[in-house]
Amino acid sequence: LNNKIINLVSTRLLPSDLECLTTFLTCSSHKEWKQLDVRLCYIQDHGVQILQRGLTRSNITITEVKLYSNDLTAVSSSAISDLTINCKVKRLWINGNQIVGEDYRLYLMLRDPSTMLEVLHMRFIKLSSIGAIKLFSAIGEGNKLKELRIDNNNITDEACDA
């Protein structure tokens, strides 16, 4: 905790573990965290919803959130978007979560004027050309996004032409 980093990589987290994590974060005297790393924790959609519900009204800042390979689907899209906006996330990794990227609600974080997101990695999520076009259209003027990684997906040249 000295570095304000929470690293739970490859720890299989149950819903009760995530409830404890959100309680810890909201009750802690620290309101600014460098990183929340829950890669490969198998938190699934329900876990992201627990994090979103527990943290979005807490006035906590988390600079970097890593959600790689947690079996997330489009059901998590709005929760990820809310968490990103409300916790002032600057760097978000959602790699390896199969079909999370096909839902337009995920892109709401890119349109929100209060978003702080600068880096978004969406690799290996089976993003289609249609999903990529929706993503590109969500990136508007005034957006703070500096880096977008969408390689290793199902994107064809038609998305690049759009």
C-alpha cells in the first residue's frame, strides 16, 4: 500500500472478496490510488458490477485499472464505463475479455466530457469491424484519449475506411 497499488493478479476473487475490496477502498484515508490490478481474477460481469456499485459514489481516484481476462461480456460495458468516469481512470486495460467491446455502452466513457481516460487497451476482445466503427465514432473532439490499442481483433479494412 506504500505505492498506493492494489495488485491482486491471478487471485480468484469471489463476490465477497470484491465487496471487502470496495469497503477497504472507500473507508481508507487514501482517496487517490495509482493502480487497481485484477487481471486473471475471474471476477466476471457480476464482479465488475460490485466494483462499480461500491466505488462510483466514493470520490476515489484510480489512475490505472487492469481488468484483463476476467470473462467479461457486454453486460459489463456500462459498469466499466461508469467506473472509468467516476473514478477518474486515466489508463484502462480490458484485454482478453472476449465480447466486451461490442456494446456501445462501453464507449459512453469516451463521449463523457468529464472522462479522464488517456489510454485504452482493448486487445483480444473479438472486436468486429462494426464495433470498431462504433468505437471510432465515439472518439470525438475534446476527448483526452492519447493511446488506443485494438490489435488482435476481428477488424477488417472496412473499419479503417470509415
